Amino acid sequence: MDSLLFSPYMLKEVVLKNRIVMSPMCMYSADSQGMANTFHQVHYASRAAGQVGLVMLEATAVTPEGRISSKDLGIWDDAHIEGLQTLTRLIREYGAKSAIQLAHAGRKATVDTPAVAPSAIPYDGMKTPLALATHEIKDIVAAFQAAAVRARKAAFDVIEIHGAHGYLINEFLSPLSNQRTDEYGGSAENRYRFLREIITAVQEVWTGPIMVRISATDYYPGGLTPDDYVEFAKWMKEQGVDVIDCSSGALVPASIDVYPGYQVPFSNQIKHEAQIATGAVGLITSGLQAEEILRNEQADLIFIGRELLRNPYFPRTAANELGFELSEPKQYERAPGTIKHK
Ligand code: FNR
């Protein structure tokens, strides 16, 4: 059968050879300066060789204080460019496009510096963050912009802004974590202002595709819902964001009913109600499941996380399931049938 999963997808000038995106996943393997090393080279190049269309790097910190852990990758200094450039070169060499997820952990940062957030409200049991002053907010917006310049120099094809999982941008968006009374808090427009400024700042220095990962619901009374995100997604569309990557949760502890494709309904709603391209993620583990989501127009791209940790060749497995022929890497051509087992 024809496969939508294995059909190309255009993101501005960037052509993805298929709809499979490696979901960003922290590997906690950088050194204390945020430098990439041979682990990252092998890890990301393997998924490119495995025929993922877009290999997205893990959450990469735009400031040292904004790291989730002291082993996060960093992009806060020009010294990071060379190591990241090696990663984009390897990913390209093995046939994929590359993306980087730009992140600031906000109140969920666990490095030794004080954590910062829109308001001095801690995440469950963690240290109380300092509420950011206006000039500090501007500094972080500038850090996202400087990171985008470095991402360009390191030759990434796509930037994803991490607006999900209870990290800094998500903390600004949700009234549960943002109780500011200035222009960055209160109304939805004001809570969106930080993300709006980051998108604009990135666009000043980056003409390539931009994705934003969101947590489409806080799963919590008084928190944000998918309807709120339809509104935010419309604003992102107006700003020229290319894809909304629809994850959920992790702003506050909450019980989540997890099942195969559990976040697909968020992608479906945002895609149709905000009329913007979306990515679906979360317990998508087979080619048939991915194909079904695309055929039912519930998403434009399929993000695969843990299944790609278990199986770097997931796209080959999915292609076999769908009866779609992927070309062999030339190194394997003398052993026909090794990869395709039809
Ligand atoms: C993640 N996830 C994640 N998400 C994100 O936006 N940035 C990140 O750096 C990470 N880090 C991370 C590390 C590890 C080890 C896991 C397992 C997950 C979430 C991930 O991208 C994905 O959304 C979820 O894992 C759900 O998709 P799967 O794994 O069910 O396909």
C-alpha cells in the first residue's frame, strides 16, 4: 500500500524524507560544561542510519541556569557550536535532517544556581524559584535568540522551542505557575507574551522551520486545557510557527491515564481548530498505528520517543509492517534480505 508515513514532508525549504521524527529525549550524558561527546554522535547518527526523517536533539539549555540537570547539552556559549556541528554533519551524512530543542528548565532546573520562574511558586517538593524581574525575562529571550544563532552556525535544519513539560515557557503560559501582575501575567495574552517574544527573537536570526512543543493540558483543575492551547496555537500560527508538537502534562503532578496514542486527540484538536500542522507523540510504537494517525488527519508528523531507544531501526520495522520498501544502506547491499524480511 502507499504509505503516508514514508511520504516526504516539506517544512519551508526543508524536505523530510518521511514523517518520522525522533522525539527529543534528554540523555544526561554531556559533561558539566554541556559539551556533546562520542555518545551523542553514536546515539543520534544511529537513528539517522535507522532512517528517521528528522532527528531531534534532546532539550538543550540556552543558559547554564536553565539546565534540567548538570549533564544536559548546552548551547549557551559559542564553544558548544563545534560539537553540535559534528552532530548535524553525522545526521546529514546518514540521510536525515536535524533539529535541536531549545530549552530553559525554569523552576524545574536542578543545577546549583537558584532556579527562576515567573512566580516564586515551587514545583512539588523542589526548591522555591526566584520570580524573574522584567530585565531578566528580556535576558532569557535574548539567550534563546543567541542560541538560535548558534543553531544556525551548527547547521541545524529545524529549531524546536520547548514550551512543554512544566519548564520555563510552560510556567509562563499556565496560571497555576504564573501569578504575575505585570504584562507577563494575568490574561492569556499576557501569559503568552514570553513565548511570543521568544518566537519573534528567534525569527530575527533564523529563517528556517520552527516547531513549538506544548503540554496541551495541565491535567489539573484551574490549569490549561486543550481549548486554551487552540487559542495559543492560533497565535503561533499568526507568528509563523510551522508545527505544534503536542505533548501534555508535567507542569504540576497529576494522575494521567496513559494508553497507546493517548496524546493524539490533542494533536487532532489543535490541527483542526487552529488550522496548523501538528506532531503527535506518546506511546506510538508501530508503523500501522503511525500510518492510521496520519491517514485520519490527526497529525502531520509522528514523533517517536522510547520505541526509538529500544529500536534505532524503528523506521525499517515500520516500513516492513506497511509493506513499504526502504532502500538498503549501500554498505548492506551485498547481504540482501538482511534488513528487509519480507
Ligand atoms: C523524554 N521526553 C522529553 N521531551 C522533551 O520535550 N524534551 C526532552 O528532552 C525529553 N526528554 C526525555 C527523556 C527520556 C529518557 C524520555 C523517555 C522522554 C519526552 C519524549 O520526547 C516523549 O514525548 C515521551 O517519551 C512520549 O513519547 P514515547 O516515548 O511514548 O514515544
